[in-house]
Amino acid sequence: MRATTALLPLVLACTPARPPAAPSAAPAASAPPSRLAPLLASVDAARLRRDVDTLSAFGTRHTLSDGSHATRGIGAARRWILAEMQHAGEGTALRAELEVHTQSADGKRVPHDVELDDVVAVLPGAMPEAAARRYVVVGHYDSRTADVMDAAGDAPGANDDASGTAVVLELARVMARQRFDATLVFLATAGEEQGLYGAALHARAAKDAGLDVRAVLNDDIVGDPTDLAGAPHPGEIRVFSEGLPAAADGAAIAEIRKLAAESDSPSRELARFVADVAAEEHTAVQPHLVFRADRFLRGGDHLAFAALGVPAVRFTTPFEHYDRQHTPADVPAHVDASYLADVARLQAAVLARLANAPAPPEGARLVTAELANDTLVRWSACKEPDVAGYEVVWRDTTSPTWQRVADVGRALEARIPLSKDDRFFGVRAYDRDGNRSPVAFAKAAAQ
Ligand SMILES: [Zn+2]
């Protein structure tokens, strides 16, 4: 306990009062100038424009459409996406391939067994201690029209979801020119409109292979920032995240109830991380966090990952144009390439931070062995060699985002002179360059 007691003045000195809504990012005065500026500047709106136009010009990308036609249908679309991914990888470590699956008939939106192919490109991590961690950005390249079984009618799907597919392609292009500590995965899925099948098959295969997928950013309808009156809102994107994890079993639900951790799922911490990065990098598009898994009567590929316990969030525009969704009117004219580029920049920043930061500390916990009016937080050391220290964060139980932060250096425990009864606590790690991990929510333990 001596080390902890000695830490106390430091903890107090490092906990400036902040307005309740402030993100948990470090004070700007100590933050280095952004290292990400060149990466973000390399995102190209003109390429995004061309990608959305090209994808929409395949007429339909319906999962059950003709896979062999040269210029129309899902086969032509996936061959083009694969070629673009492979082109992005030339001269880099990025490797793209077709992930071939068979989706069996489901008696609903898949009437017969169908070949269902995802396009996936992997940029391996450059740090041995971090390379096993994977961060995925996904968009679905299939489309649909009003009748979900209509495989032939025009379904340009410009916003839904050529826009998200274009973001995935552009991120592959610009991020492949650098190396990151952890592994990045750029994924274009099929079968989303038929039941999230491409994402589910990819997620299941990754889980069966023992791959360590730490976060998924789903881009689905991300190109049109206009409201229903046509006025643009280019500074905003919604970010949906689940509270109670879909994958939580009975024991996990019981623990969540005990901790009152209904709003601290890994997906929720990922959403808060997105908000922190956006605030710190001053990105043109800022996330509007929605504490809900998805919209009513709608779903998306992030849910297929969350169902298997993988932290996942959905990015989507601030307004819903239901009159155009799933109709021939979902055309490129309603995609704002400049906005789409800003959406891609936000996610480039998030992915770069995730991949370069240490992993969230394991074993973050409050020591609740005895009644006490202060809070002892403990965690395990991260294994990345560039870890420079840890921060304890906390917030009122009624606050949606982390409010206070204490830099505790390389210590593996900290005693905060505040009651654990009235607050939530978490721990994150940072590296020598100031990259912070997402927060590991502190559970409760006897020691
Ligand atoms: Zn969609």
C-alpha cells in the first residue's frame, strides 16, 4: 500500500475539474501535435465519388443476382472491389482476397443455398506483441430494392451501402501505405440485406480460427448528411452501440446487474473511444453517440459481430431518408463525397489510434474486500514494449461519458480518494506517442 499512498498527491494533482460533458481525452496542453494529419489529408473525396458511382453502376448488387454477368450484378461488383483492394495493396503489406462462403437456404430471404463472398484485405500489424489484435472496418456491398427477393430490379444502393464500401476501400488505400502496431482488416460483405450473412460467416470463421478481433467499425449508410428538408448537417454522424451485450449469458448478465454496468459493454467503451479520438483530433465530422444497438426496424453487420461477443459500433448518417432507402432512388446524386471523406477521416483516426495504442489493461478491477470511502483500482501490466503508463478514469453513475482522468504513470494500482459507490471507474493504457487504449471497465474483486 505504500506505493499507492505515495501516489495520492499525484492523483490529486492530475485530476483537474472538468465540465461533465467533457470527453476523457488528455488536456490539450500536454497533447503532442497530431501525428495523423498526413494520413487524414490523404483521404481523397474524388476517389470516394468514383467508387460510389462505380458501385451504383452495377445496376443491382443483390446477393441473389447473377454472379457471372460481366457488368451487372453482385459478381461484377465483387470482382471490381477485389481488384481495387489488390491494387491498394501493390507495393505494401496489404493482402486482399475473396473469402468464399456458402450460405444455406434459410426459408426466409435465402430460398436456396447460395455462394456468398466477402472481400477482405488484411494489413498485418508490425509489432509482435500487438499484431494478433485485429481491428475491422466493414461495409456491405450488396444492395436491395423494395422487394427484398427481387434479384433483378435496379438497386443502385448508393448510400446503402456503396457509401460504406467506398469508405472501406479508401481506408485500405491510405492506411496500406503505413504500418501500424496491430492488424487492420478491411471488409466488404455480401448478404447483409438477406440477414447479415456475410458478416456472420466472416465473424464465425474468425472466431473458429481463434483470431483476436477487438473492434468493428460498421459503415452503413454514411454518405448523405442532409435532413428531411434537404439542409446539410456535414459535421455529424451517429454512432450506435449496444448496452447490454447480445452475447452475454446468464452469468454475465448477473455480473452486469451487480456492477450496474448496463452502459459499459465493450461496444459502449468503443463508442466512447470514437468520441474521444474525434475530440482530440478535431475531426470535421463528430460522432453523435446513440446508446442503442441500432435503429428500430433496422439492423446492420455490427450486430453479427456483437452476437459473437466482438465489440462493434455502427456509423450512420444523422437522418433517415426512408423514401429512398431500398429503392431505385438511392442514387449517387444523394451522396456527398466531401462528407463521405470526412467520415472516412474520422475512422482513419480511430483505426490508427486503436492499432497503435496498447491493448486495454487486463483485469481492471475495484478492490471491494472491505468497506471504505476511497477506491482502490488494480489492473495487470500491458505486454506492449512501448507502454508508457496508465490512466484511471471515472464518472458519475448518471454521466454518459468519462468525466475525470488521473495519470498514474507505470503503477498497476491507484487509490482514488472518492467513493466507488457513487462512480464508475475504468483504466486505460497509453504508449510513448500518447496513443491511448479504449477504457477497460473496472469490475469488482476481493483483491
Ligand atoms: Zn445497409
